[in-house]
Amino acid sequence: MIPLDVRLMNLCAAILFVGVAVAFVVGLVREVLRSPAGAVAGITIESGMAKVNALSLRANAVPRLSGNFVTMDLQSARASFEQVPWVRRAVVQREFPNRLRVRLEEHVPVALWGEEGENRMVNTHGEVFEANAGDVDVAALVRFIGPESQAVRVFEMHKVLAPVFSKIDWDVESLELTARGGWRVQMVEGASMELGRGELTEVRARIERFVRTIESVTSRYGRSVSDVETVDLRYADGYALRIRGVGRVDTAAAPMPSAAARTQQR
């Protein structure tokens, strides 16, 4: 049987050996991490983006990167690229032995967001983002107004309503979701509309009724759709409108293209 003192000596020797080995490994790792060989040698960018160039990425994203090839936090690196204007999404991957590969997705604007003068827009996912509006043709974009938390809802409403208005050759200039939950539209052709409250299907039904009957209504007074100045759809059984040169017209709801009308000249 091995004496107790010998066993204790062997145990101490084993512990000492393990400690030295661990210290050696830790020191070696530290040296490797501090070594220039561990630095990121380059970044490969995969992007079809038209509004972001290498100079912009070098100035806005690269200075925020920290660590070397091994220690770099890829989630933090991704966030650094996504802070660059016009970048919606970034995917950052290590590419051995010492490079990064970054795939970028660009915001595609479909609308301006907020009041005049704001540099915020809405992309094809209904997300609000901030970028230089001077980089796009602002005149070609519709304007959305409302609580930012409802941006997707406003975006979806416009997607459904715009084709309905196109049946009478009207284009949406601005679409607003008011603080009270009502929908309001300004048309490029000049007419302003109160659409009332409700979800997409309810509002669409009211607009389809309007589009289906408006030409018949205006023709009764020798006018065309282009002469409509204001429209109020907040009625269960019809709508009210003002026609240039005529005044106010109240219509009764009708399932057929014709609609009875009564006028109050002003």
C-alpha cells in the first residue's frame, strides 16, 4: 500500500501539472488573440444596394467593429452595419481564415412617413426607417401619417385601397390614420376624403360603393369625377360630397351603379 505522504505528494504534483498546463494554454490563447495574425484581414460585402457604397460603410460601420477575427461579437457587428442609413438587414459571418462576409438588404421606400420635413419613410415591409429623403424621388411617394406603432396597418390599408381608387383614375397623395382611429385621404387630383373608422374590409366596402356610384352622381349635375372636392363616407346608408360648381350632394346607398341624389345649393 502506498504511504499517505507519497499519495499526497503525487496529488500535489498532478494539481501543479494541471495548473501549469492551463496557464500555458491560457497564455497561448492570449498571445494568439493579440497577434496580428488574428486580425480581420478584410470584409467581403454582398449587396445589390444602390444607395449604400463602400465609402459609406467604411465611415459608418467599420469604426464600430471591435475585436479580432476570433473575439468579434457577430451580433454587435450586425448591429453596426444595420445602423448605416438605407441598410434594413445585415448578416455577418466569419470566413476562414481571417475575413468577414457581410450580406446587406436595402430598405425599399414605398412612402414618406409623418409630417412635411421629416426624413422618415416606410419600406415594403411596412417598417418605418430614417434616411435622407433627398436620395429618392419624393414626388413619386405617397405620404403616410399616424402612430408609428400602426405603420404596418397604414401600409396594408394603402395596398388595398390604391387599386380601388385607380378604377376612377384617382391616386392617393396621403393616407392618415387619425388619433381617434379614423381614416383620411388626400388625392393627387385634389379631393379630400373622410373614410371613417374601421378595419380594412369595412373601409374598402365604403370606398367600393363610392367608386361604383360616383360617375353616375356627378353626371347628373353635368360634372365629372375630377370636379369632386370633398367626400365624406362616414354614413351607414350613403355618402356626402361637394362638387365644384354644384355644392353639397348627399347620396343614398344603392347596390346598383345608379344612386339617388339630393342637393343643397350653397
